[in-house]
Amino acid sequence: MGERLMRAVRVHAFGGPEALRCEDVPVPVPQGSQVLVKVEAAGVNPVDTYIRTGAYARKPALPYTPGSDAAGTVAALGAEAEGLAVGDRVYTSGTLSGSYAEYALCERTQVYPLPTAVDFAQGAALGTPYATAYRALFQRGSARPGEKLLIHGATGGVGLAALQLAVAAGMRIFATGGTAEGRALVREQGAHAVFDHHAEGYLDEIGARSGGIDIVLEMLANVNLDRDLTVLSAGGRVVVVGSRGRIEIDPRATMQRETAIIGMTLFAATPREVAEIHAALGAGLANGSLRPVIGKRFSLADAGKAHEAITQTGTCGKIIIHF
């Protein structure tokens, strides 16, 4: 018998969205502690587009299948994979073979149980956005109940994840969005005050209404970082989640109130920190405090359109590829 084949997106040369091609490739066979997941939905993340262009610091060997986040069922297990059974519902946070495919090969440590109350599209929205939000808020930002949080760009996957985590943690949340639809969604998800980040003077209003922000989660530091420093309380901190370029800041703005600018990346999390993240996410999924909001859905053949959509401003909710 010949190899089993599956449909998968492949990138043979770095470039634009047109570099994403749907092809037939062999279904991976799990070995050792590996797990083969039958993918029902795959998450699309901004980092996927950076890697595709070849501009990202971590470049995969060509050709490759994009994607790290997926949800589906366990299709097969390596002989040393423990704690799972064929047919179990799972989500992934990382893969070995890429998630834009009908099947994804993963290490056992990249696969987590998906409660029955959470559908596969929501499961595909968990891995990178929710893990990033948790790391930014709690592991890097040291967020505490009662603190005032500004989510600067709250309508995307990471922003909404951070909002749900902060609501569950008892924080007071100020949030921004660039569209009326996005601001309505953020308000519906539990933000206490919502602002249009295109409006003149909106940060002054946030500063006045909050009396000083304890933590800023910044999704676009190259635009906002200098002004973020002006709304911080004493000991406040800005956690840089995303940036698309350089910015000039005045370091004196950090001195009088002893504020801090903190970088973060999910890749730097230790195995112990990763375990902490997914233990917390699993608890939030089980008690209903975490429920990913799904935005646009695309087919596998339209992965290029999904990459175009995630780079547009005003995106609301998580973009996924469904099967």
C-alpha cells in the first residue's frame, strides 16, 4: 500500500500570501512520544505572516507548512505517548509539522485536553493568543487583582484573551479599539471603559479617568509606547506584546514614577512556565471564564486570504482556518 496523503498548505519560497499553496503531502506517522492530531480548525496568528515573508528571526527550512495552533481529535499515538487516547478532543500550542493541514504531528507536551463545551474553532484560537496574553499579564507583567489595566488594541486574538483573563482575575480594565464594532465587542466582553484609539486626546482621557494605569499591554509599541509612559501610575509597567518598527521615547518619563518597559515573547517561556500557562488556561476553559471569540473563517485553500485579513486593521476576534 502507498502512503496516506492529506491536504496541507506548503510554502516553497518566502514571500507574499501567494506563497501559500495547497498540496497533497504524506500523513505524518507519530513516533516515540509524538501525537498525530486530526485537525478540525487551525488558528492564524500574525507571527505566521512574518515567518512566511522570511523576515522573522526564526526561519523554518523550506518547504514548510505554517501554523502552530489547532484543535481536533487524537488520530494516532507514538508508543511512548501517555495520558491521551485515540479520539480525545485536544488543542495544540505548537506542532512539529504545521497546523495548516488535515493532520498535525505534535510532541506530547504540545497537546492539551479540550473540554466538550469548547468547540474546535475556539480550541484553535487558544494556543498562541491565550498563552501570550497569560505570559504578558502574569508572568511578565506581574498583574494583581484590583490593578488598573490598559489593553492598547483589545479587539484581536491576544487582546480579547487578555481581557477575559483580566476579568477573571478581578482587574479594572481600560481598553481601546479602532472600530465601533470592535469597541462594542470589547465592552460586551467585560471592559470597564472603552476608547477609540483614533480619537484625539484619548490617552489623556484614560489617564484622567483612571488616575494612573498600573499595566499597559501594548500591541503596537512602535506607534504608542512613548505616549503609554505618560499614563502610568507609580511603579507602573508597559508590557510590549507587539511592535512593527522603531520608536523614539523620552526615558525621563520612566524615572519620576519608577516605571518599567518589559519585553515578552512566548518562545522564551521555560517548560515550567508553559505548564503553568496551560494549567491556568485549562481551568479557565473548564469554569467558563475563557471563551475565545471567533472572527473570520477561511478554508484551507484560502489560507492566503486569511493572511491578508490578519494584517488589516480593525480585526475583531480570532481568524481561523476550518475543515
